[in-house]
Amino acid sequence: MMSMPLEKSPLHAPAGRIAELADQCVQCGLCLPVCPTYALDRNEAESPRGRIAIASALARGLAEPDAGLREHLDHCLGCLNCEKVCPANVQYGELLIETRALLGPAPRRPRLLLGLAKRPALLRALRRLGGWLALPRWKNRLARRLPQHSPWRTALLDLPTGTPVAPVRASGNKSEQPRLALFPGCVASIDDAEAQQAAVTLLQAAGFHVSVLPAFCCGAMDLHGGAAATAEQAAQQVRRAWAASGASQLLSVTPGCLGTLRRALPGVSVFDPVELLAARAGSLRFRPLAQRVALHLPCTQINVARTDAALLQLLRRVPELEVLPLPRPPYCCGAAGSHLLEFPARAGQLRDATLRQAATLEPQQLLSSNIGCRLHLAAGIDQQGLHWPSQHPLALLARQLEPSP
């Protein structure tokens, strides 16, 4: 194995929290069949069981933190399929976060690109400039001039072709129901603004009062990338914005943000709006839509938000709409936060497997509720010439919503 010093060596660190979490693993191997990276490589080090052993050895100083071991940890998608099947209830997600924080950010992490993604005001301005320059029309040609493994190449290929819509706004509905605050996020505040506005529309139709927090990054990409100090700064910003909101429940239409928001706000109810809408489904009426749609359920929707059943319940209330969830496996599309930028070839393999499963359903469009997944899948759809529109499920529901009498 190559030896490469990391930004923060754990060789003298006590076993501590990481070792405690690792010791919960009974090495049964039930996680292997549901692990996307193990399916790619058939390598024990690319499985949850293998990564737990690596984390334990690093924390106890029994292994040298070289580039080879680091790469196995960085390949992990954090999908948490392993947690769902673990008979010992190992907190794998927490172990992964703690281990990456101990090691520090990976040397290959695209800091400049991620820094841009976390600044929605600047990103929106650049997207507007790109529209004026007709960037969506020639972005593919420009991307192909960049190196195959360049994160900038991936970012260009994943760039949406449409013009960003206006940021989400809430009206002055004065319902007596508990007040909800919607967290827009960073990239999602631009590329999922339509879905966020749809969530507000649907929630207000169901009798809820919704306010909107300022747009900024929740810190998910830093938290999962080992940048613990920067992630904590984002968490503090979340806490300040939440305290100023006066709301009693926090919402995000992006399942990928939910776990980080819950971590920043322990004791606060943080929901996917789908959960609240499903509970009030009887108060919503939808126009018919004679269409077959493939529903991609992001890992975070299944394993963190756990609203996959509620989403299906809502979509199936649209008359004539045929909703077909993608078969599993595959278990992850490969987007996984910044993973698609750091490991584009691996992310592409997982995405292609997902799209092959979608193709068996012969859909007229693809639905996915996580913005990173949807942009990643849309780029693959474009490259393969499939011509499926893609959107957030809440955007479809809002379009089909019958106005109140």
C-alpha cells in the first residue's frame, strides 16, 4: 500500500467513541448483500463490515492511515442500507462521520467547487450569467474537453438546462395548526425551488401555516466529508435561523439534508413534508394524469426520512397515474452528496445500473425527491438519449392539485 500522510493522523488517538461503535459489530455479514460498493468491487474492504474493521484499527492505532485505507472509507456512499439490516443495531452512519472527522477532509476533495455549491446567492448569480451566455447549450462540449475524472467535468454535465425559478416564498396563511418552517438549503434552494414552492402550496392546501428560512448550506457535505469544524459552523447557523423562526417544526424537501438538520437540532421535530401531507391526504384532491412514472426512492428517503410509503400513498391519490418504484437492487444511484464529484467513474457505474432498472419500467418520466440524485440521474438520462423528464414528486402533486372550492 502507498503511504501518504493525512491532514490529521489518528495514530495516537484513544479508541474512544469510534472503537465503542465498532465493537457493536458482530461481523455477521448481513450488510454485504445490500452494500452498493461491495456489489461494485466484491472486496471486503469496500463493505460496511470491512470499513468498521478499518475504522477500529485506525482509532486504536493498529493500522497506518495511508491513502489505501483512506480510499476505502471515502468510497462509502453513506446510504445506510447496512443499518437497516443490521441485527446488532450498529450505528454505522455515526461511526463513518466520527472516523472521517478523525482523519480530516480527503486530499482529493474539490474544495473550491463545494465552496461554490454552498453559497446559493453566488451560485444563483452564476447560473443566471450562464443562462445569458447560453451555457446549457454548449456545456457538454466544454465538459468533454476536461479530464475524465475532473470534478468540474461532472459538475458541468450535471448542470440543469433550465433557468432557475424564483426562490420559494410563503403566503400569509393564518392556520391554527402548528407553525412550520421550510429549510431551503443551498443547491436545493436554486434547483429545487419549484419543489419547495410546491411543498408550501400543498401544505397550505392541507391547512398548515408555513414560513421559509433563509437559504444556506446545512453542512451535510462537510459533515460527511470529514470537515468537522466547518460542519459545526453550519450547524450553528441552522440553530440561529431556527431560533429566529419561532416555528415548532422544521421541514426539508431534500431528504439528504434531514439527517444533518436533526443532528444540528436535537429535540426538534424535523420532517419530510411528505409525512405531514400523507397524514392529511384526505383533504387534498388531485386532477387525473394518465401517465406512467418511474419513482426513484433515494437512500436518504428510505433510511433517514423513512417516508417512501407515505410518498407512494400520496402519488397514488392522483387518478390514472401509474406509479412504479424502481426495483431494488440497485441500492444507490451513486450521487451521495459530493461522491459523484470525487469518484465520477464509480458514481457513473451506479447511476447506469439505476437507469437500466428504470428502463425496464418504460416510464414517461422519472421522479426523485433528492436534488443530488435527480441532477445525477438527469445527466445520465441526457447522455443515454432517453428523453425522460425528471422532477420532484411534490412538483407533480402540486401541478395536479385541485383548487379549493
